[in-house]
Amino acid sequence: MTKKLVLLAGFCLFLLQVAQAQAKKIHSDALLWGDLQADYFLKNQSFFFFKTQLRHSTNSDIAGISESGAFSNLYQVYFQAGYDQKLTDHWRAGVSARYTLDAVNNNQIYQAALQHNGKIGQTDFIKRLAFDYMKFEDGESMGRIRPMAALERNFKLGSHILRPHLSYELFFYNDFKDEKTSDETRTVDRTRLRIAASYQVSKSFWLTPYFMKQTEYINVLTTYTVEKDANGNIVYDSDGNEVLKENIGGKRNRIEPIFWLELRFLLPGKNVSENTIPNLGDLSTSAK
């Protein structure tokens, strides 16, 4: 078990080094997200789910979805419905559709995912590969591939369960274009490192606070702006030409801290028991 954990940690560190090499870091203001999800389990522990997420930025310059009303303090809200199929004791697959209200560009996302649930000792080792097809109201469609690895483990707290979670996810974007651009591309477009702890409040209700470090890997073009002195006056050279200041472009890693709270309800029914435990990935599973 120790050897597997060391290999996994080494692989994650390698991916982090590749993604962050020779890039300037930019730190963004914190984001606050809130989830509400309801799952309806079938006899074989497959299930249907509905989820909504609210996203708020602590940066007051970020525009809300609307100028007034309930959505004025939210830059994004989405609604998602899907189905998760249990294939075997270790394999699951799922599909979902999502509609997003966005302050900049509303969009739809259709996802297909395959998940494997294994073990490292008493710890659940979850691997998931998902593909998103993103359709925007303004702009061309895009796709993205999302591999993820997570560790989760149950701890008994009396009659309740505490389930810590650690995961790392990568995003690779595809614009479906054959032609290549002259701009240097990044190997990884986004990563998410997530730490969470899910608490079983009751048989049918789980509460999950967590923290996520999201990093966007982008390229910035070199630009030129007019140079000004301390008084705000334009600076001219000896020939009377405006002096231009070069703003060096290159690789940028924009780091976004995200604080999150998830409320998950397992809709009451004969297929939900004390042993029905959702994991914290986008696909859920029941474990004993």
C-alpha cells in the first residue's frame, strides 16, 4: 500500500512541475461556490441525480448575471441532470446534461464519464475519465478531457460517518480545429486540487465543506502601452515620438482559491440504507 501511495504522489508532483514550469503566477480573489444535489437510487445502486451550483466572486469588479435581484451577486449558476450506471462492483459510467447561466456567455455542457473504484488498503482509490462537449450561445463549441484521481476513506463517528477526500484533476481543451495557430500552447489547460471532508448528518443527508485550488494555464501576448511619468503625462523621446512600454507576454498560471459547500440529499426509498455512501467526485458510488 505504501509503495502505491508513493508512486501516486510522485506522479502528481510530476504533473504539477510540468504544468507550472517557467510560468508567472497570478493570484485571483477567492471564489465561493455552493452545491445542492439530490440522488435517487435504483435497486442495483445505479441512480439519477439533479444538481444546481451557485458561484460568487469576492472580486466586486466581476459582473453578476443580472444587475439586480437574486442573481446580481452571482457570476454563474448551473443546473445539471444525469444518470449514473453501476456496471460492476468496481466500474461505473455516467452521462449528464448541464445548462449554465453565465454573466459573460451562457452555455450547455454534455458529459460522458467512466469511473473505476479500487482500494489501497482501506482507502478508496477512485479514477475517473470524463469528456465534456461545451456549446456556447456566443462562440464556437469546444471539448475537454478530464482525468481525475481521488482518495477517500470512511471514519466512524458514533453512528455517523466522516469521509475525507483528496483529489487532483486535469483539463485538456480541444477546439475541434485542424489548423494550428502560431501561439505556443500549454500542455494542460486547467488543474484542480481539492481537499474535502463529507459528514453524514443522517441516512439521507450529507454535508461537505471543502477547499479547492484551481489553476488556469494560459498564454499572454506581448503588448505595448504609452509610457507616462509620475504625474500621468505621456513621455516623449527626443524626436517627439511617444515612448512605448513593452509588457512582456508568455506563460501565466492564474491561481483561483475556491471555498465550497455541498448539500447532498439521498431521496428516501428502500434502496437507500445506512451503507449508501456517495463519494465526492462528479460521479457517485455506494460503498460498504
